[in-house]
Amino acid sequence: MHQTRPAIDRTTPATPAPAELTFDERLAFINTAMTVRLDEAKVAYEVNTAHIPTEPVDLAAVVTGPVDIGPAPLADLYPTPVAALLQRAHHRLFTGGWCSGALVDEDGARCMLGAIRAEARGDSGLEADAAAVLLDVIRRRFGAVDSVPSFNDAHGSARVPLRMVDQAAGLADARGL
């Protein structure tokens, strides 16, 4: 009998199936493909528009800076007189500047009471009512405070005094003052 030898497999071993790509790898692949497509589109656009004559644009005629028209007009948010006065005082402090140690400093900035006085326009009763509401708001938030000027002068920046004047306008409106 004739002996058979086992057959030798001379085919190449099967390549393993490719591993599935991670999300980041897929994003990187898509980013690369899109970059190639955009570069091709850019070249095609340049080729297709090369024959069109163009004139250079003077950017100084196109790009302009903002026009300084001063502060925006103040909208009347509060219908009551004391609340409206405190709103105007807040706006004056915000646009004209805040100071401490004086009703008005050399640059025209005002303290809280100075802004109220300027916006009261000589109506001492309205000024007193606004200062009383402001002092009430300050005392609610900070406890025992002697006066509006002492509170104003105790601060080194306008952030807290402006917030107190704004809150006083809201309280005066809620009280119908």
C-alpha cells in the first residue's frame, strides 16, 4: 500500500479582522478626510475664479470703530418718584463715576448721597426719602450703619455702593414710594 503524506498547507495565514476604531480614532479619521476635501475645494475655487478681475479693498473705508455717542439714555423703570430718583442716582454713579470722601470729587464723580442730591434737583423732601430708603437697605444687609456717607466712605470700590442704590430703587418701588 501506498502511504499518503499529510498535505502541507502553503496558503498564507488568514489576517485577523481589523479591530473596530474608537470614537476618537473615527473623529481623527473624519477630520483628516474633511481637511483633504476642503483643501481640494479651495484649490478648485482658486482655479475657477482666477480669471475674474478684482480690485483690492481699502479696509480703512470698511472697518470703522464705534461712534462715541455718550451713555445710553436711561429708561424709566420705576413709576414712583423715590424709586425713579434712586434709579437715576444709580445711573449717574454708573456713568459718571463713584467716589468716597466727598459729595463730588475733582473729576465729577459722586458719592451715593451726592448722586441722590444731584438727581433730586433741589427737592429736599424727595432727597430725604431716598436717603432713608437707601439707609434701610444698607442696614438690612450690613447691620448697624451710622449713615449713608459713612457706609459710602467705608468702601474702596463702587461695586457694593452701586448695588445698594440699585436695591434701594427696587425697595422704594415695592413700597410705592
